[in-house]
Amino acid sequence: MEKILEVKDLEVSFQTYGGSVKAVRGVSFDLHKGETLAIVGESGSGKSVTSQTIMKLIPMPPGKITGGQILFNGDDIVPKTEKQMEKIRGKEISMIFQDPMTSLNPTMKIGTQIMEGLIKHQNMSKQAAKTRAVELLNLVGIPMPERRVNQYPHEFSGGMRQRAMIAIALAANPKLLIADEPTTALDVTIQAQILDLMKDLQSKMDTSIIFITHDLGVVANVADRVAVMYAGQIVEMGTVDEIFYDPRHPYTWGLLASMPSLDNDNKAELAAIPGTPPDLTNPPKGDAFAARNQYALAIDFEEEPPMYQISETHFAKTWLLHPDAPKVEPPEAVKNRMRQLSSTFDQAVLVKEGK
Amino acid sequence: MAEKLLEIKNLKQHFHVGKGNTVKAVDGITFDIYKGETLGLVGESGCGKSTTGRTIIRLYDATDGQVLFNGEDVHGKKSAKELKKFNRKMQMIFQDPYASLNPRMTVADIIAEGIDIHGLAKDKKERMEKVYELLETVGLNKEHANRYPHEFSGGQRQRIGIARALAVDPDFIIADEPISALDVSIQAQVVNLMKKLQREKGLTYLFIAHDLSMVKYISDRIGVMYFGKLVELASAEDLYNNPMHPYTRSLLSAIPLPDPDTERTRKRVSYDPKVHNYSDNEQIEMREIVPGHYVYCSEKEAQTYKAQYVK
């Protein structure tokens, strides 16, 4: 499969009065054509910063890309100027934001906001752009699009606004769509509709999607592959089956175990992850998750774990996969979902030395 | 289950929105809350679940209907003294831990505000001791007392909100989306804390949320609301195993589960209020289909639901 995006060892930091916050600390991943990659993690894990950096939407300064490459179609976008980026944003890469109320312009008609990108990037006439805007609204499932193009965002409900945002994002047929928590502000029923819509449009247009969320249910629904982020690093990455049925990193275990399961009538206490994420002004020595990790080994507090490869597509950054590491039992809730996957290697392979 | 702590009878809350229009946010709902239980209230945004909670605790004056707390009308005329007594017994935890704590008060003052108002501490020393004890109960420590809310993370702030509610030793707590603004890993911490406190202090909760999997986990019984009406009320397990009202079914079919296999085969049911096709002379009301399982329906539908019920 064709690679559309390669992120290599990306590092982003922000200068603040309290010192520099290392929000992204060496993130690498690829994205193939037509694929959906979900990035999960809690607030402050760097998932939004990573995706905004791909569009170079982080404010610079205080933000700064301190290292690494972002290859979009083989072309590094890190050194690109603001002017060059304008040609990419909205045309090649589009973004859907979490809160449709604050990311749409309240003083512009929905139609005009969709037409903006069409006129700029595809040199359409106003007339043609308007016809296309109606088509797009129809495509995202908004009834009576002819009337709706002339309405303002406040006349739309939350779910409808999110659909309008998707229409704007898709206007110029982007190759890559970044969706930053697109359904977090919506009700479950509306959420399900939006997810179906995105999957449907993806299959029609063959767009690649980076889907950022903290809801594991949504991940299971949309993702082909999943990257789990913690404290600015990817700690585990694999296909959706590998992450949900054969997770290896204790943080992934923690996330899965802290969700109550619906068919389980067990009223036992939820396995919460104790404590809070570390302060990234001074990232802790060794493994950033060690302090909250009940499976932490002595070495976790000393040295950062390297990346291990468990199958062709499955990677995890934990000392537990080291050949000399003691065997540990994952939490009960995780053990129940474990399955033997055929693609798994007999022995985890060390792929990258930790820093 | 035993004693009724709270009886809500035909509660209505209508808002005037100008030009002679009214929004019927809560439109005649009736249910009881028993001592020591957790009642979950779910529904989509705008269905009136938060308004119900706020009306019960008298943040709004009810348009019609009654709320009886220990047999006493909450919305009746009350002297300042009676109101104070009542306020002590019922407390609320809010959704947004960022907006519901006064940024200019220290944590100690926020928690002790209720203690001061109700005169629950004899002197300064006892007041601080109470604050320390409460902080410990919710998993924070003494040193946090003199800090300000902005120094805390979302999960910690929600703990402060819980400590504040507990300060006056209430019987009943309304939790309005207490975990929606928190991260997954922190949600479990707060839910565990709430359950622990319930066991230790015999609290009764009204838990309002839209996260159905968490509601099922924490609740004994669940009420489903749709457009100002309570459409179904049953024990948590029965509601999930035997949803009857078509809206409940559609809601349950939309919950995303952290399991790729079920997600691939998911069949979503949508709800259209037209399916009921009620005629004008039909009585639509809450009917008990099986013991403890109520559905808002017509007589004819009740028969169908009864026939379909499988234990």
C-alpha cells in the first residue's frame, strides 16, 4: 500500500514562563492511503499537538518543531513557509475540530464557509462553488441543502454543525483528513451517525484519516490501526485487533481496564489508573509512565524503554517485553479479552534503542 | 428496596423564551428514589435531564408538580430556617470542575463554606480538622487546603467538588455529569470514589449522564428521558437486557463498545417518534410492564411489550 504520510522522530516543544514544555517527544508513524489511524491518549499526552503540527497549525512561537520530519507524499513539510502551507491546508490536508460551535465563523453563512476553500483552491467561480456547496451538504446528509446553504451556524444543531464542518473539510477532496475529537461534544446517537458518515465518505473518496479521540469505543468502531500516546510518546501501536485483543503495554491495559463493560454485570471496583500524567516541563527520568504503573520494574525508573516489535504491525515501548523481564499477568478485565493472534512473532524483537 | 427518600410527582418545568413561547424542558415526570440507591438518568442533550436535577434541588422553581423529600414538599413555602435545614440534606456535584469552583477562594474556604453557613464547627480548629478529614476522604491531602482551584487538575477539582458536597453531611447528592469533562483514566478514579462514599456513608445518588456504560456500572436503576418525558424506568440490568421503548433501544444500539468485533457487526437502530402512531383517544402514560419496569406507552403497546418480554 502507498504511504501518504510518514512522521519521523517528531519533537515539538513550547516555550513558557515555567520553562520549555516538551509536548511531543520523538513520535514516528506512517499512514497509508485510505487508512484510518486512531491516536488515543489522555489530555496532555500530545495527541492534538502531533496532529496540529502535521498541518503546522501550532502557534510558532511559542511552539517549535525541535526535530524530526513530516513527509507528506514524500515531501518534508517542516521547512515549508506559511505561504507554501496555505496551498496544502484545506486542499491536501483538512481538519475537523472538536467543537463545531467555536470553529465555524458565526458571522458567515454556512454556504460561504464551504465555498471559501473551493474558490481559493480550485479556482471555481462563485456560481459553481455554490452548486458544489449544495452537493456537499447533501453528501453529508443535511436535509434541504438549498435552504441550508444560506443559513448561519446558530441555526444548526450540534450534529448538523459537525456535518457542515465535515462538508467544509471535504470540499477540496483532501488526501488526508485529521479529525480531532470530532464526536466528543455529541450525543451517542448523533455520534454514531457522524461516524457512519465519515466511514461512508472515506470509502467513496479513498481519504486517509487520522482520528484523535480518548473514547476507546469510538476507536474500535472507526480505526484500522491505533497508536496509544502517553506523555508525548507513542507507547504502543498496532492494528485495531492487536490493541484490543493483545495489548502489551501496561498503559494500554490500564485504559482498557478502566472502562466498565456492558455485558459484564460484575459490580467490582473499576481498575483506575492511579495518579495523574507527568509534567512535561521536566519529563521524568526513565519511563514516563513508571510512577503510575503497578507493573513498573526497577529499570523503568532508570532508563527509558526501547521499542519492541511483537508482529509485523505491532509495536510496544515497555521493558516488560525484554527477554529477561519477569512474566506479569495483565489485569483481569484485560485477560478476558486476550486472544492468540496468528501474526504474532514468537519472540518480541528489539527495534529501536531508547534514548 | 425499602424506604422512599424522594418522590417526584408529575414534575413540570417550563421556560418562557419570549414572544409567548414556552419550552417544556420537563413535562410531567413521576418517579421515586429509594434510600441508599443510585438512580441514573440518561438521555441526549436537551432532553431535560439536567433540568430535572436542578428542579429537584430547587435551583429552579417548578412550574407544576411536587418533589417530596422524606415526605416534605421541597417547593413549598419555607422560612429561611427551614430552607437551610433542607439545603443541608441535599447537595449537588456539577459537571464542569473548572467553572463550579470559585477561583478566588482557597480550597479550605470552598469546602468549609457549607460548614460555616450551617454552623457545623464550634471553632476554627474544628473547622480545619473537618476540612482535612474531608480532603482525606476524597483522596487529596492536608497540604492542598491552602491552594487555589487553578493549581489542580480536572480530576482533583472534581474531588474538591465532591468534598464540598460532603461537608454538610447530606443524605442525597445530585451528580450532574460529574465525569463527562474528565479523562478516561481519571473517570474511573472518580466513579470508584463515589461508590466508596456511598458504601461508607449510605448516600443516595441521582446520577445524570450521557455515558451509558458508566451509568450502567454505577446505577441500581436507570431512567431514560426523551424530550422532557421519562420514557422508561427499570433496574440497570433489566434495562440493558430488555429495553422496551424504541427510544431506549436506539440509544443502546448506539453505544460504542471497546471491542472491534462487535463494532464491525453493529446494527444501529434509529428512533422515529412516529412509530407509535397513537390515536387521539389512547391514554399514554407510565405503565408497569413487569414488576419494577415502567414504560411510557399506550395500553396496546403495553400488551405487546409484555408479550415480548423474556426473562
